[in-house]
Amino acid sequence: KKLIIINGPNLNLLGKRETNIYGNLTFTEFYDSAVEKYTSVSLEHFQSNIEGEIIDKIQEVGFSYDGIILNAAAYTHTSVGIGDAVKAVTTPVVEVHISNTFSREEFRHQSYISPNAKGVILGFGLQSYELAIQSFI
Ligand code: DQA
């Protein structure tokens, strides 16, 4: 199975950004161990701080890959465009968040992704991504 993790803005700073919320591991450290662990899937990773690049990537993979694991980060709460892209493609999208967005500020309770996601996994730290991978196996 062909899966891609798409990460949105500021997730390139994992390991040094608000470590009390997001932990000490860099995404690369997590990703490398996931690639090693889940040998039955072909895993890719894409990160961008730019809304349009995230939309481009969803369009590019969204008619051929078996799954998209999407942490749109702050764009989750603002982007009608990313929400529409998720709706437009045929590849199932699992929405992921590292933190429990419902235990945080009110503005993080809204998601433009959730209505069109296959499912949502949040609050388990970087393990949220792993649970999303497992959901496709
Ligand atoms: C996040 C939650 C968002 O509210 C926040 O803007 C992020 C990360 C998470 O993974 O917990 O950047 O998507």
C-alpha cells in the first residue's frame, strides 16, 4: 500500500517547538522508525508551510495513493481550500493531530478537514501518526 504523511505549517519544528505539547522527538526521528517498523507499506512524507503546496500535494497523490495521513496543523482550523481538496480526491484521508485539540483553545475545536476525513486521530502524540498508518493496514 502506498501511503503519504502530509504535514502542515510549523511541523518541521517538531522536537524544538513547544516541546511540552508536541514532545522532544523530531519528525525525521519518528518517521525513520516508522518506515523501519511498517515494512508492509510504502510510506512517504511531505511537509510545507505553504497552504497552496499542501493543496497541490493532496491533488497530486489523491487519485492514486491508498491513503493520506494529513496533519494540516494550523490550516486545519482556517483552510476552506485544504478542506475542499480533501473532499475532491478519491484517496481516503485520515486527519491526525499530535495534541488533543479539543482540550486546547476554542479556535482549535473547529476543523475544515474532519467533515470529509475517513477518520480522525488526535491527542496521542506522534503515536497518532502510527495509529493512522495502522488504520490502513
Ligand atoms: C496540531 C494542532 C493545531 O491546532 C496546531 O496549530 C498545530 C499542530 C497538532 O498536531 O496537535 O500546529 O495540528
